[in-house]
Amino acid sequence: MIKACIFDLDGTLADTVESIAVATNRALADVGLGPLPAPNYKYYAGDGAKTLIERALVDCGDTELKHFNKVYDIYSEFFKKDCTYKVTVFDGIREALDGLKERGIKTAVLSNKPHERTLDVIHKLFGEGVFDQIQGQMDSVKRKPDPEGALLTAGKLGVSPEECMYIGDTNVDMQTGNAAGMYTVGVLWGFRTRQELEENNAHHIAAHPLELLALADRKNQGLTIDSPVRLVVSDIDGTLLKPGQLFLESGFVPTVNTLMAQGITFAVASGRQMDSIKTLFKDCDQPLYMIADNGGHTFYGGQSVSFRSFLPEDYKEIIRAVRAYGPGYAFVMAGKHSYYIEKGQEEFARQLEDTLMFELEAVDDIENPGGPVCKIAIYTKNDVNQFAAHFQKQWQDRFEIAVSGDCWIDMNPVGVDKGAGVRALQERLGVSPEETVIFGDNENDVSMLCCGRYSCVVETAKPAARRAALYETDSVLKEIKKLLAD
């Protein structure tokens, strides 16, 4: 539930790049430097005025910052005289703010611009009373990307971080919102690129301010179904099961039974193996379609429909490369009938059997498991995102690599993922994406979230999944019940 929106100022609410460029270039000219092109200032801004001046001086050749004090003083004096010189509010911002207020959503500003300057700019551009809270940079509050200012602002608004949408245009803003535990939105009308926003884990990327209203509605209202649905597909871990939860919530399977009795197909798409999925859904009245092992192995009615395996030389290469990358990794290899695990890992094996209900087969040498392999799951307590990024860069054209949990990275042959599994199922059933609802939460769900008109993530979803989905919910069960006929 979104109860408040916290906005960055420069590049988010207002276009200040020309103003900043004019002020800085005049200050540089007074010390015999510059001018610098106005577009450069899109990259100088974002970390406060002092850092902006430092970056400009370095690009002018003053790497020792000998002119810093004078340039900074001139720059500051310029804005004291006219803090909104050549500053304009972005098209659509005023309408977006009005729309948020109509929805009862509070608004605030958090800027690295000095606090008094922030107040002056906001009041001159918007008038007083538009925002419920305004916070600029102060010595007593750590500067963005430290989350202190965002958390302080949320507290003054009387909302929790999870109830805030943080909106900005730079890597600093994305880092701030994420560090504060807020739903973080990157905007494309500001100073930086989509790539920068994605690389810094924006949960959503907006191209126009009015998109913020639709986004808030989707997050606060869940799925809005306005056309017939014939297929529902859901991930399991993190989506149907919360962390630490071993079994489906009470009422879920009966609801699925009712759904299927009404002619809507329910399918599971998971990184889990088939036996684990069957155990969770053992009380279903009708056979399930199961896209197991991230699409590597698919089933209907307990019968294998397809198995798409690695070449032996490929999974051997992966194992050796991961071992060379560093210590602290364990392998689980998905075979046709069980998961292979190397002998000597009894405690790890017991954990997999108890929590994930895996059927395991211990082998002497994981590089020679004795059968075909469709997925390699790698468990680590190291940084899973850093690990995945390293091998995605190395093997992006050869293997599908995705984060699948807080401690898990999955690898499949190229072209094998949940999306491919869902598309094959849609073709088999004669169902279009417009007739499909899909639920997920993690990076390995992105490919399938793109296969349905009604793509929905849970509120704890990872940034990549949130970017791929149109809707968000706090309960998959609640959304499925909306599909049931009266």
C-alpha cells in the first residue's frame, strides 16, 4: 500500500540543468575556466552543490581544486539572488501532484540541495502547502544516498518506509530509495539514462509523471481484470510461499480447484523440481501443468512433456568456472528423476529435503552425475547479484542465468527459462497472452511476466521483477479469488 510519495527535486520535479550550467559557467569564467557544455551538468548534479563544483573543476583541468572556494562562493551567491533562474517544472508534474492528493497520498521533497535553497525553490515554483514535507541537505542529516533523510521524511509523514514510493532520476536516488526500503521509481524525463536507473535497481521506470498515478493505483488496488482469463501461472518461492513458509496457505488449493472447475487452467512455473511441486499441490482435484526447473522440465498430470538439457561439456565448464571464481558455493544439478548433489554435504542435503522437499541423489563427482542435467542451481551466502552479474556478462549468449532467491542462482541452457515454458503452454492450450495472468517475484520470473497481459508481483518482489510487472499485490490468493464466477 502506497501512502506517501517522496520526490527528488533537480531532474525530477524541476528541470534545473540550464540554471545550474549558467551559474557554474559564470563562476568558472571568473577564475578563467570553462565554459562547459550544459549537458555535462546532468552528470555533475545529484550529490549536492559542493560535489557538482568539484566535478566541474576537474573537467576544466583544476584537478587539485585550487579554485574551489571562490567558484563555490560565486555559485552560491548566484542562487541566493535568484534560486529559480531558468528553472521550469516538468510537464505533467503539477497534474501528478494533484492526482496524488486526490487519492489521499501524501507528498514530500528530499533534495541534496541546501535546505534553505530547497525551501525557496519549492515555494517559488509550487507555492506553499503543496507538499506535506520538504527536506533539503543539512549538516545534521546525512546526504543522499544515505537513507537517513528518506527515513526521517517518512517518519514526519507518519508512514512506514514500505508505504513510501521514492521517486528520482539518478543513481543516487535509486540507491537512496532502496537503502531506505522504499518502492523506488526512476524517471526518464530527468538527467540520467534508463540503463543507469536499471543498474541501480529501480523497481519501476516511468516515462511521464502521470504514470505515477497509474502505478500508485496498481499498487494499491491489485489486479484489475477487464477481459476473459483462461490461464493463471504462478511462481512458488517468494510468491506463493513467503520466506520460511513450507506449505501453501490454507484455502489456496481449494480456490485453485474451484478455478479449474470453472474452466481456467492453473499452472505452476518454478525453479523447483517436479516432485517438490507435486507435494505442495497433492490435494488438487485436476492434474496440474508444471513448468519445473525454470522451464528445463515440464509436466502434465505427472508425465514428462519435455526435458531440455545441457551438453555435458557445458555444465562441466560452468562447475569449473564457479569453483575458480571463489569458495563458498554448492551445486544442485537437476536430472530427469532427481537432483544430483555431491557426496559429503549431508547437512546441506537434509536442509534441501526438509525445506524444499527435493528428491536427491548423492554422486561421487558432480561433474559426472550419471545422467542428463537441465538446470544447475548454485547456493551461496556470498553476494548473489554480484555473482550473477559476473557470469551473465561472461556467458550472456550461451546460458540463461538468473537470481532465484536470496542465496540461489540458477543456470539453464540458452533459450530455456520460465517464459519459454509459459509460451509453450499457451501454444499447447491455444491461450493468448491477453487471456493470461502471471504471478512472480524474482529475476528468474521476468521472462514469464512478459507473457501475460495481467502480470503481477508480490510486494516483496525484486526490482527486475517489479519492472516487468504491471500490477502488485499482497496476496496471490486474493487476486485469484477475483477470477472466480459469482
